[in-house]
Amino acid sequence: MLDALRDTFRQLRSPAPFWSLRAVAERHEFLAFRQDAPEPPRLAIERGAMLTAVTDGGYGYCATSDVSPAGLQAALDRATVWADATRAVSVFRFDPRRMPVPRGEYALDTSGKPDFSRRALFDFLAEECRRAKRDARIVERFASVDRRDLEQLYLTSNGGDVWQRFHYTVPRARVV
């Protein structure tokens, strides 16, 4: 999705001297055990974009989940209207000529790191939950893991292009 946005971004038009697009695509998986029983696994996929416009003195933005060319253009149009509306009342005087031109790529290196299957993670969580029952006074045991894959793209009308990819694994345990 994010690669196609580069082509779409080049087609966008605005009377604002500067505009930008920040797109995010995230895949989030949550696995958990409570009291030795698995909870339903959850999977969420989120995608969207934020369009920003800067005029001489004004700043406006609009977020959208519609990443089609028409959806992005509509968001940019709305951001431009907001930028024009804030031109005279902004506390900070935005200057579109001074907007940075960031460029770069970053992808978290995951080579050589284990990528556990869902089955292996469920087995691990079940074992951790079972082993937490160390005393009769324990009334709740919970073990979970969050896995997130996050990809971001930032493009600017003055040539900025930044791409990032992150992978997070966050374990949690609670014993009451």
C-alpha cells in the first residue's frame, strides 16, 4: 500500500505552497491466557493517512482512512481550507519556505532473530500462566504477548521522502 502512495502523492494538487502526507499501516496481533484458558486471539489491521497543508502563516490537517486518490485529494483539500482559515489567527507564523526536506529509510533488522509461530507463543503463554499458580492465595493469572508490525511513509511537496518499518513484541504477565 505505501509504495502505491508515492505515485498517488505525485498526483495530488493544492494551492498551498507546502503539503505533506503521513501514511501508517499497522498489523497488531494479541495472544493471551487467563487462568490457564486461552483468550480469543485478536488481529487488527489499521491503515490511514494524515494530510497537512501549510500556507503563509496557516497550518491545517485532515486524517482519512480512504487512501484512494480521491480520498487523499479530499483530505488535502480540507487541510488546505483549514490552513487558509488559520492564516490570520495562528499564534506561530508558519513559513512554507522553511519546511524541512527529510529523506531516509529505516527498517529494524530482524535477521537472526527468532520469529515464533502462533502455536509456539500459545504454548509459551499457557506454560507461564500454569507456572504462576505457586500459592493458593493467587486469584488471577494472566500472560499475553502483543506483536505489532508498523510501517510509515512521510512525503512532502518539496521532495521529502521518509520510510520506516518497525516490529515490536511486548510480553506481559500479571499475577494477583
